[in-house]
Amino acid sequence: MAQQKTMKHLQQDVDDYISQFKEGYFTPLEMIARLTEELGELAREVNHGYGPKKKKSSETEASISEEMGDLLFVLITMANSLDVDLTDSLEQVLEKFNTRDKNRWTRKDEN
């Protein structure tokens, strides 16, 4: 079984990919537009799979997993372009949830 990549590795993989092109990274505003577009595509797939709106026979097949991958790719490109370490970002959010929000939700019984 292949070893799982860290977020740092994923950010480096995306940077390696983007760095091979003269155009480089899009501007932050362009990436927000791309994030919005990809989130819309993910929402559409979730609605088709779990909501009332089913796919038309003429619509192309896409998967929730594929759309999440697209969204993650664009998020990583934005983080890279703004020099944001996503591992640090996520650790800060988890710390916030484990301190400020620690009693916000009903915990499962521990047996």
C-alpha cells in the first residue's frame, strides 16, 4: 500500500504542476471565482445524488469525489499563491474547535 501524502506534499505537487507553465498562478480574485465554480459543481453533484433534483440523461457523469478533488486542487493553488501552509491552517482551526467549541456539540457516550 502506498504511503499517504501529507498536505505539505500535496501543496508541493500542485506547485510543481503549476510551475511548469509560464502563466503560473491565477490572481487571488480569479481563484475565488474558480473556487466558487468548483463548489457549485460539487453542490450540483450532491443535489443529484442526495437531493430532489436528479440528473438529466444528457448530463455528463461526474462524481462527488472528482468534484471534491477539483475543489481541493483550486484551494491548494490559492494557498500556494498566498504562501499559506494548509497544515498550519487546519491545525489552527482544530485547536479552535477543541477549545472554544469543545462543549458546543453533544458527545457520544464513551463505553
